[in-house]
Amino acid sequence: MKRSLAVRAVSLACVLLATSVHAKEETGYQPILVQLKAALDIDVQGNVSAVSFIDEAKVPDALRREAERLAQSWRFQPPRKDGKAVSGRTYATLQTCLVPSAAGIDYTFSYAGNGPSGTYRPPRKMHMPAMPIDTLMSEGVNRYGGKITYLVKPDGSVTLEKAVLDDPALQARYGQLWSRDQREYMKGFHYRPELIDGVATATRVEATVEQRWAEEGELDKLDAEMRADDARTDACRKLRGAQDHQIASDSVFKRIDS
């Protein structure tokens, strides 16, 4: 029986800030969530001196220019070396919510944190999960999530330090197996480390991970669920005038709220 897996990971980094560009009334169209990733050069005053996008998202140039202007308006506490403020580089993620409207496209940005930036390279041979998916689905469990902590080293390699399922019962039964799956999954990542005074530095990162399983004939339902989750992200909630929430940061580059 063929299964399909959807994995969603969200870094826990910094206070979310959303800025509405064309915030209009809801139109009934399904929002589209896009993740933009940018390298930010921070000067000794904490200003963003340069922005370089490193993602491969296909979005209009005008939207990238708007995102660049937004990023250049941010300020950070600069890192310190030998007691003095120095320049550095961090990587930020901007959630972008796009919704078609009568006037064209409405969109908002939401600052989704900063830290090292990872790229996933799928292995040539697919890793079979240690988690007993058939058993879980027979018990009515088709989704589960948890929190992971990992260390990004100066050479860009990553080491999983901790993985804990949110459901205590699942953690008691399958915690070790899930940790094994996460460790295997992390092997596919390579990171751009943060830089302090031009020198790569290690950064500890916390992330939430959600995994869902569906039968082959239920892929449309799974896709609809994930799109509904996109609509509840901070960027899309901001487009509807909803309030934002805060999550923790572990980067040495601390963003200063304006």
C-alpha cells in the first residue's frame, strides 16, 4: 500500500513581525505561502548593510525589491568580539502571503526568524522510517509532531541534539524511533553558518517538525490541509488583520523591534 509523507519544519527564531503592503478585505481566493531566504550583512551599528536572496522561489522582481527594502529597515544587536561590536552575517526567512484580488495581488511579509540557513539534498536512496507508520494509521494516527534541537557547526555540518514528540504517549512508545528518523533526515542538510567578524560560528537551533501520512487516494485532502495551515501562518493572518504571536530566538544576532 502506497503512503505519502508530508514534512513541515519551522525554525524557532526571533519575534515575528508582519508588515502589510496591500492589506485588503478577504476575497475568498486561496492564499499562497512563499518562503524567501536572504543573507543579511549587519554592520557594527546593527544596521542591515546588504541583502542577498539565496532562495529559488519564483516571485515577481517587484516583490523581492519590496522584501529587500523591508529587510534593510531592520536593526539588530551586533555581535561582540573581545568586548567590541563587530559586523557579521545572519540569514533571515521572510514568509510572503500572496492572495489574488480585484486589483491584482495582495501580499504581506512576515519576519520568520534568523540564524544559519540550511539546504536539503534528498538522498539517492530513500530512507525508510523507523516509525511504524502502518501501526499508527491502523490506530487512527496520521499525523504527529515534535520539537528538535540541533547544532549547526562552523563547517556547515549539523548534529541533532534532541528530538521529543509532542504527544507524551507517542513519545513513551516511539520516542527513540522518531529520534532515529530525525537524525537520518538531518543528514541531508548542509548549512550556511552565521559569520561573526568574517569568521563562521556555531549556532544552536530549535525547530518544530510535523509529519503527516496519507493513502495515495487521499493526496488532495492532504494538500488541502496543508494549504489551510498556510492560511493560518502569520503572513496570511496579517493579511486578514489578525494578531501575530511570538516565538523564541537562539541566534547571536538579536533583532531590535522598531
